Amino acid sequence: MLMPSLDTSIANAGLPTLAQAFGASFQAVQWIVLAYLLAITTLIVAAGRLGDLLGRRRLLLAGIGLFTAASLLCGAAPTLWLLVAARAAQGLGAAIMMALTLALVGETVPKARTGSAMGLLGSMSAIGTTLGPSLGGVLIAGFGWRAIFLVNVPLGILNGLLALRFLPADRPAPGAARAFDRAGTLLLALTLAAYALAMTLGRGRFCPLNLGLLLAAAGAAVLFGFAESRAASPLLRLALLRVPMLGAGLAMSALVSTVMMATLVVGPFYLARALGLQPALVGLVLSAGPLAAALAGVPAGRIVDRFGAPRMTRAGLMGIAAGCLALAFVPAAWGIAGYLAPILCITPSYALFQVANNTAVMADVSLDQRGVSAGMLSLARNLGLVTGASFMGAVFARATGTAGLMTAPPGAVAAGMRVTFAVAAALMAGAIAIGSARAAPEGQARPSSAPS
């Protein structure tokens, strides 16, 4: 979990250096980040399903090998577009690692400690994402840009050895020989790629290209649903989405990720323009949230094991909602403390929600569907982040009422933040309603399933 999370953010630190090294525009080098994220988003469900069919340990080892080899190619790339292609291959390896790491928890950890294991994975994800920019900056300063990719080679070898030594061997399953749903995989990849590009290109400004991509995504989604209803061995059993635990879990995860992206989109502008902080202090303040999430992961897992996943899912949602309301009403006169206090409520609550929701969903799916369910959980999170960057960014820009955010007066930026987090609080109210609706039938159908 640490490796793919690290590479989600480590390349960002190198974009100015890479633009200079290849003599390319900033828009061109952004594809180094975008290719990686698009590959993960479009392929993570297929990676989970392949693990269900072919064996999770076997495919995880292949994913680690692909990620490591692609990292080596990234470090040796002589041109920008070869680097982008290698990053896409690295993203495929990352999709396999993310989906199957989550799915393997059910096979390697006793049920009573599933929450703790999920919490540890959450901490590793947060540490990787937080560590990426700072580690990238150190490596570039000391060894050049190629080091930010080559650092994965020894980590990948270590990962492979650990997986070979400790993960349980795959057990042959009757369904393993069934044909993989290639048509469904292609249609889902086209749907997700078109949607992700529609939300990413144009930096939240709607234009004919975005509309065309959204229409293409809708058309591909309809074709995907039709293909899955007729496939002998579908990539995704559509009936799964009607299972309350999974369907509600995916919806809540997407909404929460959309809200969490608002903190990353709005935070830097608020701190720099409304509070007038210097860049170094902005970076320091922004690191407090991810650090709190990383530290909260393991304790959150233990709390989930102790008090039960459904209850802690709702507690996490309420904590995020409370933090969003505080950010919506906090006056700029309160300065850094007025920003940090709500953030330090939101991020540990997010860690608690992620652990509890993942635990609840993965405990409720059958063994032969764990891989695809884990992929769908990761997909919901990624789609929420992509949507949040576009939608919440557009809300913030419109709420400031100015043409350019970099020249907006402090009062306009503060007003934009209040409106953005009022919208975020409304989204969280929707997530809480979904969580409550999920809990009601679960409590009626399985009254004895609550942890003692």
C-alpha cells in the first residue's frame, strides 16, 4: 500500500524539474501525474476481478513486478512521452497492488482484527501520500529527477520477497478457469477514462470537450450495463450494487472523497490569500491534516474492532460534517488556529470512516467477490477525488466572485471557503443519510451480528 500511495504524490515535486529537463510545457508534464492516476482509476476494478479468478497472491506478485519494472523504465526514460507511457504501466501495477492488498486482508487476518489491519493500511496510504512531495524534493536535490522513480526498485524487490514469504498460497477455485470479461473490462475502462478526463481537463471550467467526454462516458456506461447483463462471467455483477452494504459503502466513499478533495483544493488558497501566510508556512500547515490521518489509522482500526464497523462509520461521517460546518462558519480573524482546529477534526474522522466502511464492506462480500469489491472501493475513492477537484474547485472559484484566484482579495477568498464547506457539509449530510439507511435494514436482518 505504501509504494503506490507514495508514487501518487512523489512525481508532483518533480514537475518543474521535469519540464526543464525535457524542454516541455507545464501542461505536457502534467501527463506524468495524469497517466498514473488514469491507469489506476480505469483498471482497478478489472485488477480486483482478475485476482478473484487467477489467484490474488499470484497476481499481486505480478503487479509488484510490473510496478518495479515500470519504475526502472521511468528512471531510464530518454523522452517525455516514453516516461508518460512508463507511468501508465506503473499505474497498472499500482491498481493491482491497491486492489489486492485490500482483498487479501480477509485471507491473512483474523476477523476480530480486520479493523486494525484496515487501519494500518490506511496509515500506510496516508504516510505515502504525505511523504511523497518532501521525499521527492530531497531526492531531486541530491540525485536528480530519475531518483524519484528509481527509489521504487529496491522497495519493489523487498515487497516481492515479503509477499513470497508471508502471503498464503492461492487455493484453486472452480471459477478460476472461466473466461475473463474482456468486453466488460474495455467498456468500463472507456467509461471511467472519459469521466476522469471530463473532470480533469480544463481545470473545472466546463467546455464542449468536457460535455463530449461526459456524453461518451454515459454512452459507454449504458453499453457496459447491457454487456454485463448478458456476460456468462461478468466483470461486475450488477446485482452487487443493490446489496445495501456495498452500494451504500461505495456511495458514501465517493461523497467523502469529494469533500476531502475540497481541503486540498481550497486550503492552499485560503492560507496564502486570506491569511497571508508565506509558502513555507502554508506547506507546514497543510501537512498537519495528512499527518493526523496517518497517526489516526491504527487507533481507528482498534476502535472499529472494539465498537463495530457500522457505528464507527456513522461516527466518522459526523466528525467530518462537524469539521466542514466549522470551516463554513469560522471567521478569518481566528487565523491559523481557526483553520487547523476543524481540519484536525476532519482528517482523523476521515481515517475512522475509511477503516470502518472498508471493514464493513469487505466483511459482507463472498470470498470470490473480494477482489472486485476491493477494486470498487478504491475506484469510488478515486472518482470522488477526481470529482472533488473539479466540482469543489468550481464551487470555490464561483463563490469568490473574482476572475482570478491568485489576485482575489482576502475577503473574497474567505467567503469562497465558507460557501465551499457549506456545500461540503450538505454532501456529508447526504452521506450520513445513506449510512443511516444502510444501518436500519442491517439491524433488522441481522440483529445478532453486532460485535459484543
